[in-house]
Amino acid sequence: MARPAGGHARPPETFEDLLTQITDRYDSLSGQLQRIAHFVVDHPDDLALETITRLAARASVQPSSMVRFAQALGFDGFSTMQRLFRARLIEGSLSYRERIKGLKEQHGGEAGRPGSILGEFVDQGIASLELLRAHTPPQAIAEAVSLLGAAEEIHLIAQRRSFPVAFYLAYALARLDKRCHLIDGVGGLMVEQARLATPRDVMIAVSFRTYSLDVIEAVAERVDAGVPVIAITDSPLSPLAAKATLCFEIADPESPAFRSLVAPMCLAQSLVVGLGAHLEAQAPKAKGRRKHG
């Protein structure tokens, strides 16, 4: 039997395997195939429902490029790859897909009108929160809380639209009496500020497309120095995802002109409240050790 194009004896058998292979092979793909990779990762529901012609138009590529992308991952054609996206949708995302489809139809003729703006942002926020809940396993929150609880100091780094998330975390962690350092990059000193983080600390890095190069550079340097990093980003193909000890991927349900911070803020609050409960549970143990020490 001939090997599939792309050099892989067997194509991915599950959606999770597909994402892993895209992430692993991303750097070796051509620029056009990388653009398609971002598109398919960011729009999995659309990949399950729409035709190759429409998907190619939305990704600003030719349908033949979509086929080449599938073959590069070991599939014999686009439709074979599409089956994984359809299986994912049937298994767990049908209600979400129906909701988004309804919202699109509801606002199709009203988008941008003053009376509909608030409703559109509310709908977008609700959809983002649904995605956050569906794709954030409780064990990931527990692991993040454990890392933060054990850290001597927490370093927070973000720029541009991501900065409010880091700023909120700095405020809330200070209220927990947890030592933290907000890396704001004032005076162009972001990388130098980040160098205060040691392997005994934890860095929380927040960045969404288009990613801040300063944040990416600072995080990469600290990872090389052995600092654990919790990333809050929007895709497994984000430059932060490959470097992070633990990564939370918060995708937008669509590609709006004004991206919502509702889901990232909700995640940040969850981490803070979880850490507060963790520190409270640890306090009696620490007090007992001091008493008997």
C-alpha cells in the first residue's frame, strides 16, 4: 500500500491526535500551510460543517492548498481529515454549534446597528465562556493552583489587550498576600524585569494574536532559565504554548473585530479563588509545623 502524501504511515485517528501533530509539525510547514493550520485550529466547528471551497475562501487560500495541508498530515485527502472534525462535533459540541449558528442567523442583518451592539457583545461573551468551560479540565486548574501555591513569587507578564488580565491578577494576588511582580515593560525593560523570576517562582504569561514579541522573548528566556510558566493564550499554535509548563487555550468562537476578555478574566478569577482556598487549606499545616518545630 502506498504511503499517504506527507511521509506519514498512519494519519491521526482522533481530533486530539490531529491537534498534537499540527503542533509538532507546525515549524516545518510552509508559510501557507501554517496559515491553514491556524485557521483549522481556530475554527474546528466550521471545518466540520462547511465545504472545502468555502473554507478555502475564508482562509484566503486555494482548495488545493487545503488538500495539501491534509496530505501533509498523512491523510489521503481533505474529506478524510474532515471526518475527525465532524466526529468531534457529534461527540461533544453539537449544542454549542447550534447556538452559534443561531446567533449568526439572528444578527446577520442587524450587525453593527446601535441597538444590537450590546446584545452582540453579550452573545460573544456567553459563547466564549461556554468554550472555556468545555475545554478547560478541572485538573488543569488544580495543577495551576498547585504550581502557584508552591511558588515563592508569581511574575505576571502581558502587553496590549492582554494587560488587563495580568493587572487584575496582580491586584487579586496581592489581596491574598501572595508575593507577585507585575512586569509592565516601562521604559522598554520587559526582558530585564522578567529576569527577576527564578526557578523557585512561577510566571503567568498572557498573550493573544497578534502576539507580543516582547512577551514571547521574555518568556522564552525565562523558560531556558528553568522558570515554570503558566500560559493563557488562544491556540495550541501560539508561541507561548510550546514553551509553557501548563497552557490554557481560550479560543474565540468567531473572529470578531473586538475580541472579548470575558473568558480570560473568568479564568484569572478561577485561579485566584482556587489559590485562595489552597492557601487557606495549607495554613493550619504550616502553623502545626511551626508549633512542633
